[in-house]
Amino acid sequence: MQAATSTRPRRVLLGISGGIAAYKACELTRLLVKAGHSVQVVMTRAATQFVGPLTLQALSGREVALDSWHPLRASGMDHIDLVREADALVVAPASADLLARAACGIGDDLLGTLLLARDAVPTLLAPAMNRAMWAHPAVQRNAARLRDDGVRLAGPGSGEQACGEVGEGRMLEPEQLLLEIEALWQPRLLQGRRVLLTAGPTFEPWDAVRGLSNRSSGKMGWALARAAWEAGAEVVLVAGPGALAPPYGARTVRVETALQMRDAVRAELDLAAADVFIAAAAVADWRPRQAQAGKIKKQPGAAPSLPELVANPDILAEVAARAPSPYCVGFAAEADDLVANAQAKRLRKAVPLLVGNLGPQTFGSDHSSCVLVDESGVRELPRMDKLELARQLVREIAARLPARA
Ligand code: CTP
């Protein structure tokens, strides 16, 4: 699970309702604080039966709001002020009872009134309950009504439940909720779009244990997958080998070689058209013509000759040549003459947008920045970390997408 980074600090009003998953709200609070956000906790009376307010106070560094009769704010207007001060209202866990009260607009406790007073504050509820309760038509009705009211529901996930049953109703994990919360602050520029990405290196086997690869970590592709998901897209990531766990919110297809990556990309495009194709993978340009079976054994005093290499297909150029083709975005890591090389590569691969990485010798060794090259020219994006860069790129891509038919 990737850690959240670089989202600028925000104020989260975290409501906790009564359910066993309330213990996970402690970890969520810790993660939010660790990511630089400030957290004001509000607990229902039932929630305090599961975790003590003092625990949440210690983790958030703030007194927990428990009811309207002992307000934290001098105004005495906690039921309005707490949510007006927030950049997001999150309820995790959201019990069946909480969903029902929120759907009906019942303000019989502090959290209920805050949900009524939320106005335009982005709101996320993380349902958590027994699978039969979640499946109940009344709960489903309430969930649908809340979605209609502009509330986002995150999860529930499925799996083993505290009651011992297995099914849908588990609250999402705190790490997942952190990503869901940070997504609340990103514009949904790719809502309803399908984005296909490649990322990471490829590995081209020479024998059973050796092969050709490169040092790509896949981090840029992962950041792009997250940013596209945050923007509302359905994301499919075709990823080469690497240590990164599949990104939350995307469907990940693992491959090893360039040929497998090409086949997986083709299969995805045959399955359903994509609006955007982003080629962030560092595809090996060549592969051994023939991978040897077994392991090449060492001979005393002699080194084996290197295998004969053949060129791998250019996945990006192939996708760009499809009819119809998605909006194609390529990457280019150039050592020198970045703009000229990137522009030439863009034209050679016939893609509308190419992202070029500036070499360290150009802008300083500890900085990374990039240029966007398209038909209208060159645009430099200032130095920032990969997630922010990915969000910026998603904005640039969304602005260039042809309107939907
Ligand atoms: N790419 C691809 N398939 C390949 C090689 C590259 O899809 N077989 C994509 C990369 O994912 C990237 C872009 O093409 O988006 C440019 O990759 P790069 O390695 O910089 O370019 P090459 O075409 O390999 O050219 P060169 O290495 O000569 O600069």
C-alpha cells in the first residue's frame, strides 16, 4: 500500500459511529496526522462503547467532540462550526444506524447535526456492518439516497467480519481510507473515462535465472494510476516486475516481458476502448532472440557469449496506430537535447503528447522536473514530487481530451 504524500495539509472532521471497526478509526487518525492533516474527532455515544475518547484525543492532539451540550467552541455552535472549519467530513465507521439517520436528515446527536450542516464540504462515509445488514434493502436504499445527496461512500470491502461471517460489509482499511479522503480534494476531471497505463521495467529472459532489464521503479506509473483514479477514471495498469504493491483503485495486470506487456495492452484495448493510454513503462528495447532453457553453467576461465538480441515491438507506437486509438501519452527520458529529442520521438511515435524528463545536468542533480511536448510546442512543469507531478499531468491530459461523442 503506498503511503500518502504531498497532498497539502487539510482539516479533517472525523466522525466515528458505533461499530467494532471504530478501532480502525484510531489508525486512520494516526495516518491522517502523519500525512500532515489536522483531525478533529467527533464520536457518537455508541462509538465511545468501542474506543475511548482519550485514545482519539491523544492520537489527534485535540479534544474529542462528544455532544452539543459541552461544546468545544466558544460560540457554543459546535454542530455547525466544526464542519464549517473542515475541508472534509469523514465518517468511519459509518454504521447502519448512522447511514439511516444521515439519509433521513435526523439530527438527534452532534454527528447527525454536523452531517446536516455540511453544506458544500466534501463528505465521505465508510460503511461497516455485518454482511446481512449491508445487504438489507433498507440499508441499500439509504446508501443510494446518500449518494444522490452528493455523499461519497467508500467501500465496504468484503472479507472476514468481526462476527465471524464472510461477505461484504467490512470497513476499508485505514490506508485505503486515507487515499479515499485525499481523493476528495482532487477534481473529478476523468470521471467516466477509462485510462490504460503501462509502468515499470520489463524483464527479458536470457536463461532461467538471468535476463535484461533496467532500473525503472515504476513509481511514476503508480503515481499516475493513483492520480487518474483520484480524477474519477477507471484505471487499468499493466505493470512490469517490481517491488511496488498494486495501487489502490486500479486493476493491475502483471507482466514480465515486453511481448507480454504488448499482449496485455492489446487484450485490454480489445476488451474495452480506452480514452487515454499512458506509456510510462521503461520497455526493454531488445530481448534475447532465444531464452535458453535451464541455467547457463559457468565454465572455468571462459565467459559465455552474450545472446543475440532482437528488437521488441514499440507498444506506444502500436497503440497510437490503432483506429480508433486512445489519446496517447508517452514518456521520454533523454540524456541531452531534451526538447529536440522529445519532439522527434513524439512525431516518430505519432502521439499527441510526450512528457520529457530533464536530465540532472540541465536543472540540478537533486531536482526532477519535466517538459510537455505537444503540437503547439513545449511547456515546462516546475519541480515537484511524483504524485503532484502525476496530478498535474492528469490535469494537462484532461484538458486535451477530445469531448466525448
Ligand atoms: N515505449 C513503448 N514500447 C517500447 C519502447 C518504448 O511503449 N518498446 C514507450 C515508453 O513507454 C515511453 C516511450 O515509448 O512512453 C519512449 O520510450 P523511450 O525508451 O524513451 O524511447 P525509445 O523508443 O526506446 O527510444 P530511445 O531509447 O532510442 O530514446
